[in-house]
Amino acid sequence: MAASTVQTVEPVTYRLKGEAKPEEITYGFLRSKIPAHCFERSAIKSFAYLARDILYSSVLVYAALHIDLLPTTTQRVCAWTAYTFLQGCVGVGMWIIGHECGHGAFSAFPMLNDVVGWAIHSLLMVPYFSWKITHARHHRYHCHIDKDTAFVPPTDEDSKIGEPTMLEKAKELFEETPFYNAVALLSQQIFGWQFHLMFNISAGNKSMPEKATSPKPFRNSHFDPLGSLFTDSQAHLIAITDIGLLIVGGTLYYLGTQIGAWKIALLYVVPYFWVHHWLVAITYLHHTHPSVPHYDANTWTFMKGALSTVDRRFGFIGRHLFHEIIDYHVIHHLCPKIPFYHAEEATNAIVPYLGEQYHLDEGHFLKSLVDTFASCKVVSDVNSDGVLHWKLPKNGSKKQN
């Protein structure tokens, strides 16, 4: 095995490893190295994982409904804190199974995938078909600076257009302070998902369908069947999505009238924000790394985009509750129909051929979130070669050992 390459972005250490690779890696070449059974999708196995997650969630709800029996306030607060965190983790796992449905990885039956995905994501107040459509564009154009739909960074050219406003000047003055970064990161983690759904924030400026030549600011919602994000032929799917959300929202309202709004907030709303905290963090760190570039329209290819994804580690929670979505995401971008339970084997099959094109960060997940958010602000095409690299702070410049 060739020696690993270690890249350091102070104060964060990133480890990128791989083995010798052929001169040219093609999609067909990589696909041929993956065992054929990794592409097999079992509805029975997928339902078994879903049933396990539902069991976990049900046991947690049952326990939570008895928390008020605890004798002290401190015990009750600790119990509710543990419940909301654990239920949020279980919710992420269920979200990921819905995500499998959206990619057709849950089973070999498209209708079954969509029915199960719609039910799961609606239960989590996620617009299933809306997300499925825009998420497919993210996979199609990952790391394309104009057409990707998730965490597309600003370029230094963007900041040169027009005179900066007073707000932009104030932001530039404070954006490298710890307080600003803390507030901005918390805002991203708590509200980033909701703002993406409502306003399509973080998407590229050419990520919408061709019909959206002049999108309106308030028609970029994942809930709008006739909005800018969808074609006319997709409008009925968005309407079905909205019906699912209304059913769940109405059910939660009714339950709130029966057991109290505070109880619903603790049982459902707080775990809901935990779920979306983890989803935003996972997506951000999969697609943002100081040493991984973005590409312009002339340089981007599907393979460059798919291989610009970063695998990370999150221990037992990541592997068991999160269904390994954090650990094996590169293979998911290459072959999204591979079920998560085959992702490790498929990854191990291609890594020896990728060399430095395979990105693995084994650093502490939450520390990486903080450090990456502080470092990765703007990308720049400094060499006019169509490859946009991160403009890192002076004390975070890349060094290769």
C-alpha cells in the first residue's frame, strides 16, 4: 500500500488516504470494481431497519410519557434532555431511510419506495417529493459552482459586484470574530434546513429548472407546487407532499389539545430540531473541506463532483443510528442506489483505486464542524483554471507533508 498523504490545515489536521490508482479513473471502471451484490436492494432488509427504528422511537416515547413520575425536577430535566437527544438521533436514522426511498435504494419497486418515503418524511415534517427532486439535482451537479443545490459557497468575484452595503461592511468587520462565527454557526444548525426549504438558500444561482429564468424571491419554496423550483409536470407531486405535511401537522395540533402543547413540544418539536441539526451538519461536512475544491461550468464533470465528497467518522451513533451515512458518503454520490447496508463493502472495493481522489477525514466530527465553518467562507479561481479553491485565513493555509 502506498504511503498515506497527510494534509494539515492549521489548527485542524485532516487525513486523506488511499492507494495507487490508474492514470484515469472513469465511472465505468469504478463501478466494475464493486461487487454485483452491493447493488441488490432488499425490501425485507430495508423494512427490518425501519421497524427497528420505529421500535426505538416507540420505546423512547413510552418512557417519556412516564418522565413526570420522577420525584425531582432535576431528574425530570435530565430525563427529558436525554429523551430529546436520543429521539433526535433515531429520527435521523428514519430520515435516512426516507432518503434511501428517494434514491430508489430502499427496494426495487419505485411505487413502494415513494409511498414509504412520503410516509416517513411526512412524519418528520420533511417535504418528500420536493426534497427528492431538488436533491436529485444536488447529486447530478455536486460541486458545480452554479448548479449544485446544497452549500454552494460564495466566490470572491461575487463580493466584487457593486458597492458593498453597510450591512456587508459590518459583516466583513465582524465575521472572523469568535462571537460572530458562533452565532452564525448556531443559526445555520438550528434554522438552516428550514430556510433552505422555504427560500432555497445555499443553492447555486443556476440550480433551478430551465423554466425559472426569472425566479421570484418568494416563489423558491419547496412547498409551492407552482414555484420556481419545479416544472409544471411536477406540481401534483408537490401538492401530495403538502397534503402529507398537513396531515401530520393537523395530528400534532390535535394531540396538543389533548395532552398539552408543552408535552408535544418536548415529545416532537425539540427532537425535530435535533434531527435537522444533525442533517445540516452531516450535509455541510460531507461537502465542505479546506482541501476539496468546487468547479466552474467549463471544468466540472460528474466524476469530479462525486469525488469531491468527504467521508467522515461518527462512532457508534453514526454507524448504528445514522445508518453509516456519515462514514460512507463518497460511494453514495457515485452510486446512490446502493443501499446503506452495502456502502462499506462498496467503499472498500474502490478506495484502493482512488488514491488521493478519495477523501477521508477522521477528525472529531463536531470540532471539524466548528473549524471548517470558521475557515471555509469563500472560494476563488486564483489561477483562472476553473477550479475554485477555498480562500483560507492566513493561519489556516494548506501545507502538505
